[in-house]
Amino acid sequence: MKKLSLLAAVAFTAVLFSFKTIAPATWTVDKAHSKLTFTITHMGISDVEGSFKSFDATITTSGDDFSNAVIDFTADAGSLNTDNDARDKHVKSDAFLDVAKYPTLTFKSTSFKKTGANTYTIVGNLTLHGVTKPVTLNAVVRTGTGMNKKPVAGFKIAGSLNRKDFGVGAGFGSAMLSDDITIVANGEFGQN
């Protein structure tokens, strides 16, 4: 009976210590290897691309992958760049983004669900032009070890939003500018 009790205690201890505890981790964006871009169609003919040059992002994880992670993102709306100074000035004006009144855009995830080996669906609240709406984005994640021997993760996050939902360019019809704006964020994050 003592042998059975000892064997049960050893088995219980082995099972108990076989579970590893995962501490929450914070991942910080490497701005030198990251970019936030957007595309809108002009007059149904050509795509105009742009980016935000000033942004910050963190991801907080509580497991050994990114399931249920939380991403916080902020961009300086005034850092918008379409490689055309006159267009940039117009888009930053009160006709579109009104960066004097709404200087930042933010995104905070409310759901981060794994959909495949390295794919996720991210749902969160985007605040743009003073309006907050839920958006759904798709992500592809690649992980590895950086040159500093710490974990790194590369994210390609893409989706679209309707500019009219956010009151952006309300004076411009769909024939002039597409309602849908495609967003693509490529980001490299290092684990702190």
C-alpha cells in the first residue's frame, strides 16, 4: 500500500510540474521594420496609396501564442504621407481627417482569435476622425529569434473600412473616391 501511495505521489508531482506557467509578455513594435499603409481608389480608375510615418504599437500576450492577445496602436494623423504635398495638405484638412481637431487615430483589439497555424482574426475598436467603430482585420504571424537572441514576431495585418462610417471625406461621393479604404500594416515586434 505504501508503494502505491508513493507511486501515486510521484505521478501526481510529475503531472503537476509538466505544466509550464506562461507569464504575460509585452511585444514592442520595431519601427525600422514596420509600416502602416492605406489605399483608396480615385475616380474608380487608380489606386492612391499612403502611409502614416509616426505610430506606436504594443502587443500583450498571456499564452505561448497570440491567441487572446491585446494590440494597442496609435498613429499621428498629421504624419500621413501620400508622396504629394498638395494632396497631403488636403487630406489633413477638415475636408477629410481634420488633423487639427483629431490628431490621433487609435486601435485596440477586443478579440484575437487563432484561425490557422499562423493566421488570426483580430476584432477591435478603431477611432478615426473622432468616431469609434468596430473593425475586423486578418493577420498572418511569423515568429523567430532576433539578432539579439530574443523572440521576434512579424505581423501582416490587413482589412478594409468604409470611410463614410467615420465621417471622412463626407463631401466626396463614391464616384470621386471609393468608400472602402484598404489598410495593410506590416510590423515586426520584439518581446520585452
